[in-house]
Amino acid sequence: MNKPLDLKELMVDRAALAKRLRQETSGEVMTDSASRGRYATDASIYQAMPVAVFVPKTAEDIATAIQIAAELGIPVLPRGGGTSQCGQTTGAALVIDNSKYFRNILDLNLDKTYVEVEPGMVLDHLNGSLKQHGLWYPVDVSTAGQATIGGMAGNNSCGSRSIAYGNMVHNVLGINAWLANGQIAEFGNYANSSGVAKQLGDFVKGLATTLQPEIETHFPKVLRRVAGYNLDIFHPQSELPYTQDGSVNLSHLLVGSEGTLAYFKSLKLKLAPLPKHKVLGIVNFASFYKAMDSAQHIVKLGPTAVELVDRTMIDLARSNPSFKKTIETALIDHTAQTPEAILLVEFSGEAHAPLLEKLKALEELMGDLGLPGSVVPMPDASLQKNLWEVRKAGLNIMMSLKGDGKPVSFIEDCAVPLESLADYTQALTDVFSKYGSRGTWYAHASVGTLHVRPILDMRRDGAQKMRAVAEEASALVRKYKGAYSGEHGDGLCRGEWISWQFGPKITEALAEIKTTFDPKGLFNPGKIINPPKMDDASNFRFPPSYKVIPLQPALDWSAWNVQNNPVTEETSAPGTGGDPAMGLAKAVEMCNNNGHCRKFDAEVMCPSYRVTRDEKHLTRGRANTLRLALSNQLDMKDESSPLGSDAIKEVMELCVSCKACRRECPTGVDMAKMKIEFLSAYKKRVGHSLRDLAVAYLPKYAGTISSIPLLPALLNLRNHIAPIAKLQEWIMGISAQRSLPIWKSKTFWSNPKAITPYQYSADELSKQKGVVLLADTFNAYFEDENLIAAIKVLTAAGYQIHIPHKSQSKAANTEKNACSKEFCCGRTYLAAGMVDKAKETLGELVNHLAPYADKNIPIIGLEPSCLFTLKDEALVMGFGERAVTISQHAQLLEEFLANEVKAGKLNLNLKAASKPVLFHGHCHQKSFAAVTPAMELLKLIPNAEPKLIESSCCGMAGSFGYEAEHIEVSKQMAEASLLPSIRKSPDSWVVADGTSCRHQIADGTQREAVHIAKILAAHL
């Protein structure tokens, strides 16, 4: 048996490893502390710094890396999406990232319904490509948008529909893998195997035969058992056999092995027909115990899934604007008290009518169980899809709790027989209460695996409570003849419980398997065999030595600087959390590494990662780097400025401040505001460039330029004379490939008399049907036709308009100095990290708008990035309640008009469109859920048939797309979906509210995109 590697004392020559990898492979090699730190964590409570990180480009790269590591005695750890909840993908090893390049389908056989894929293939991407063939891979884990097939096989993942399809192990037909000696072995049907795979299979069979009585005694008989190695493949113990024909498949020995036996090269998967129809019955329960007790009866109806959502999660979902409407479709009466639990019962099949009969049978069953009228039938596919999305987000909704106490994963995968489920959950609830905590329950009632995470503070007494709860939970699992590890694997938090589950003889046999496969013990050591204690503090992400560097942030992060009550989940007052970084560190630490930002679906997050697929250009990668910097865990030359260091610059380089993570990150990591903090610190360290100043002060000098005769025309020559553009690129770093906004001599502000009709005091406007309309820099100086169109639409609808404008008495030299006339939101200053200047200019606007907001007068904007500054950054700049009140009244033009139409206060008389409409949502519109009102408004135009372009960021992001060093990434972001969608509809109107978005569309497609105000005015 191999001895455990002492990873803490492992002496490695990192330089020698890196040198050889760079010389002998074509892959990407990273040894700096920031890069290694980004791979030091997964979605667990653990952290371990890798020796180095390697991103291979070819299979030969992997084989060579394994060989080099073996020669140098360095462990190897394969990694996919890094979403493991038990620490499987953390370790002092050479971490090899499969997710960037190894994501291809190698073979698809439609007749035999199998597919062979590389280990870095993401489940959702695989199913997206299979859908056209009416097939899918049915191990549907909740992290399907980021989980890789290799990682799923390593963990033996299960998913919501395992009652119908089984676990990962039931759906893998074969695995080709590198062994520790560099050999490739083909693991498949044992009877047909040969070579080294056959030899290893014979060895395991010998162990299994000898230990058959032990296997029959100690292996849990439940479907959900993923602990250790599948030694029982020769004597299956699960309620669902490994294979349908009773044959032995050696690849099943590798499934669930967590990278400790072999390194996957490719996986052959069994596919299933995509169900043509699905229906959902949602059972509402006034008693949690009754919900658990009913599961055993419901499964007899033959559902494909029975999923639990408890009251806490329902309430959390109802408090989230993104989920509220959807979760309430599941409730019998959303005006009544929230039910203690709901069960989502799904039936699927080839025909719809029999499924409706199943729903009736469910209703009858619940009546027989004493709960008549407790079922919400949901035959509508779109409603079902939305509800499943909320259920999938369940874990992450839970993790959004502010404060140091967090729901901790360590006993959440215990699986017990269904008949014992109610008693087990009741007993475990009592255990939580005993230790001053409570758990939130969710997941797979169909198979007796209920995820539960007690809220523990791992920086203080959480580790001791974790140990105590685990001891009592294990006694309950033994009492009810269950499995301690039922879904998410062993890793660092359940490895020590393998011997508890299986006894000494089987534990010794598992170690012999490891030694036979991996004699030197270099494949992911410390997992499954010779694991550490689950509460070894040296492995924690927040060990006792964790300390945050004191600093004063530029913005107000006090809302994050709180503590919470683990029983009531109530948080303390803002600013009371004890964060030396005044709340910024706690905001950064909200990232729990679930990897949701790695998704590629129709939403926005994370634009830079979608282009580069690099961990550093990811919300998670940035948050991890910030956390490490703020806790002094990086090798930084400038220790005085952790926020302004080069390590942080590297990860913020491609952050486009889209604000998508603010909405789409399940725990609300707000990277756009964190980038402002970085820019503020970094620019103080290195100073502002000429380009920074040109962007920041644009609102100040725009009026001056437009008022000087011939100057606008002279400046516009830059767009037509290539040498001038090249010279500007050389001097300022503004790309010559990009056209610049066109300067005008006649702007909205040119004629003071034209502005006079739009000047009202708050008192005057409150007595009329009045609105405030913001004239931002972009729509006043460069595209004033949008402002004029908005005035036309609002006037036609009967509104009196006030346009904020500094009075003659307050403005110095008003006629000579045009820049003093307008208020500004400060957006351009924030883009350059000039927070004090932004506060100064935004403060003036806040002071002006406050009386109007106090009178409940709507404040309307045209440019999303400007308007949403009032709803976002303005709230963390020390303006107090004035900013809050203004934010409650600030809205885009389309939001205001759509709400007025809904309220019956407005009837826009619009003529029919002559061509269809495509709409592209600005990132900030999407972040603040303002796309739907725009679509509702466009639908009022007869024959418009508006279609939303499903796109991420357009790639311009203010000045980002103009910058020479970012021009190629900007174009790639636009080409991901936005520009191709527009090219496919050459005869459509293209509507985009963002001035930057319109510019990107014009440059990339030579098509004019218009503001929504303009298309509405054109159809009046």
C-alpha cells in the first residue's frame, strides 16, 4: 500500500516543472501566485495552492505533463469546471485544466445511441448539440451550464431525474484513460477487455470475490451511494444494477474515483430519447414531515423526478425579483401563508394525454393521503422550464446569505430509504437546533437524498459544530441503513467517512486498488485513500490565520459588512460585521466558487470568459484574486495597494463592467463596482493617461468643442483620413480600426430658447402630468435626434417635461462656457477611476433631482449606463436617502411608457411598421430587468413583430471597445451572437438604447441601429 504523501512538506522544484512543461508541450503554464490561487478553490469550504497550473492544448500535452510530473514526483490533479462541493479539485499538485480545449464530441452514433466526448465537454453544450437528434444525456445536474462530463464522471454525479435514468455510473459505457505510468488503457465491457485494463479488472475481481460477504454487508442498498470505489461492480448492491444485462463494465470502477486512479482521455456515454412531453404537479404541504412521508407513495406513480423545495427557499425566491413571479406559480394560494414545503413531481413520456392522467392520479393520491386540493397542475412547458430553473438555483439562492455564517456542505448528500425519510429529516432538524443552527432542505425526494446545509461560521466555531453535527448525522444514517455519501462525492469533507461506511477490510481493499493503479500515489492524493480529517483547519479557505488587510474603499460597502443569525438568518446593522476593509472583503467573499459565471446560455455573464475561456477573465477568477489580495495571500510588489496591484489589473483588464454578475451571479458578486474600486486604487498608483482624461472629462469639454466654429468638422476628419486615426492610436491608444462618435456644431444645448419650455420647478411639475427627462452627454451632443424624439413621444402622450439644466444664476459664464449648463451622472469619471470627481458631479444632479423625486415625479433617462448610475452607484456614494428616493423614481423611457400603458394611463396611437424589429438589450438594461418593458412597448407598434436578440455584451462597454489593446476582444464579443443575428435579418429595424451598442452595430454590420425613442417617434 502506498504511503500518504505529506503535501505540506512536499518539496517541489516549481521552476524545473514549469521549464520542462514550456519546453516539451504547447500548453499554457502558470506558476505565479495569482494564477495558482484562482485554482486553489472549488465550491467547497477548502483551499489548497497548486504547485502549478497547466492548460493543455493537445492530448500529447497531457501525456507529457503526466510523465514530467511523475519524474519530478509532483502530484497531478485533473480539473473541469471546478464546481465540486467537497474539495475534490483542490490540492498541492499540478492542476491540469481540461475545460478550455478538451470539449469536443469525438463520435456520435445515432443508431446505437451513444456519444464519445472529451472530458472538458460541458453537459449543457452536449445536450444542446444532441437536441436536434431527439436525444439527450439525462444525468441532469443543477450545474449543467458549467459542469464538465469528466468532472461528473469523477464524482459519479446524479441529477434530478436519477429515479428514472440512474446516476452517472449507469450511463457511462466506456472510458479511455491515461494511467500513472503514461499508458492509455481502454476501460469497457470486462468480458471483451484486454491488455492492462483486463489485468486491472482481474485484480479487482479477485478482491471482490474474496470480500463478497463484506461487500454484501457494508455496501448501502440505496441508489444514491457514491463513496469510495465501486468495488461492487462484480457483486452489485444498488437497487439499480450497474448494467441492464448484468455484465461488468470496468469503466464503472473509474466513475466516482475523483481523479485518483486514472486521467480521463475520453468518455463513451449512453444517450436517452428526449421526452416529447412533460407535465408537472406541484404538491403544497403545510407540514414538512408530511412532505417527506408522502415521497414513498408518490414514487409508486412512476414519476421521472420528485424534487423538494422548502419554505425557506420559497421565501428567498419570493424576495428575489428574478424568481418571485415564477415560484408563485407553484403555490396553491400565493396570498396565503407560504407552505412549509412543495414537491415538484414530474411525469414525462411520448404522448401528452397519458401524462395528464398521471396528474389526476397524483391529485387522487394526495386526496387519499388527507391532502385534497394540494396539487397545482402545470402542463405548460414554459412554466415548467421556469420553475425548474428556480429549483436548480436553489443551492445558490441559499448561499446569498450575507455575513460570515454560510450554509456549509458536509452532510448534505446522506441518502436514506424513502420509508425512513421523514423520520431522518425530523431527527436531523433536532440535531441542528441542538447546535444553534438550522438547515435549509432541497433536492431529490424521489431517491431519499435531501440536500441540507446547516448555517455555520467557519471562521469561528463552525469547524467544531461541523464535527459534532457530522457525528450525530452519521449515527442517524447508520440507524436508517443509508449512505453517508450520496451524490457530490468524497473529496476532503467526506473522505474520512469511507472507512466508517465500509469497515476496515473494504477500506484496505480500496487502498490496494489505488496502489495497483497508481503505485507512487501521485494522482490527486488525499482523496478517497488516506484522506485528511474533514475539519483540518489548514485546508480551509478561511483558516484561523485568515486576516483581511485594513483599507478604506472608495465606495460604501457597509451593506455587506454585517453578521447573521444562523437560526433566524437575520443580519446585523450595516457596518457592524468587523471587516477591516469596510465591507469590501465580505462582498468579495460572497463568491462561493459555484462557477455559474462559466455558463454560455442566453444571458450575459461573463462576456470576457466567453471569448477567452480563461479563469482569470471570469467573475469567479476576479473575485478569488481580489480575496487573495485583500488577505495578503499574493506575492505583490506593492503591498501598500492590494487593490491597485498588477495582479488585480491582470484580472480586471477585460472586465467590461456589464453588471451582469450583479443580477446573474447567484450570490450577487458585483464585479462592476469592484472594478471601480480597482481603478480608483490603480490610477492613484500609476496616474491617469491622456486617454483616461479624454474619456473622463468628455461631459466637461463636449459643449466647448461643439460651440467653436469649424472645430467639430475638423475633429470629424479623423474618421475619414487613416493617417490621423493611426496618429491618434499611437498617441492615445484609441484604435484606428474604430470610428469615433461624430461631433456636431448644432446640438440640443445650442439654442437656449429651445430649452426654456422644458424648465419647471418640482412644485410646478407636480401639479401637471409631468416627468423629468435627463439630457445626457451622449444624447445631447452626439445624437440629439434621440432626445428630440423622446420629447416628441412624451409630448404626444400629454406629458409636461422638465429637462435638468443649471440655472443662469448658478452657472458661471453660461454663454461662454457651455459645459456649465448641464448636469452629469459622473459615469465617465467612474470609468477612469475618478470616484471623487464622480461624487462631485453626480452630487449636483442628485441635489437637483431630489425635490422632483420627493414629489413622486418620474425621472426618465435615455442612455442606460447613465440612468442606471442613479439606481446603482449613486446608492454607494454617501448621498443618503436622497439617492434612494431618486433611484425609486428613475427609469428608462420604455419602462415609464410600458408602466403607463399597463396602468391604463396612456394609449399610444402608433401606425403599422413596414418591417420587423430586432431589439438588442444594453447590458445594464438586462441587469435591471428593463428589457421586458422595451419588448412590451415595441409590441404596441402594429406589424413590428419585435424579436429579442439573445446576446451577451456587445463588446463596446463605453470606452472599452475603442481601446487599441481591446479592439479584437471587443469584436469577438460582438461576433458571438449580436452581429451574426443582425446580418441574418437585413430588412429589419435594429433597435438598441445604448450609444456604445449602436456604435458597435454600425462598425460591425454597416447598419444603423436606432434608439427606441426614435422608432416610437417614427410610428406616431
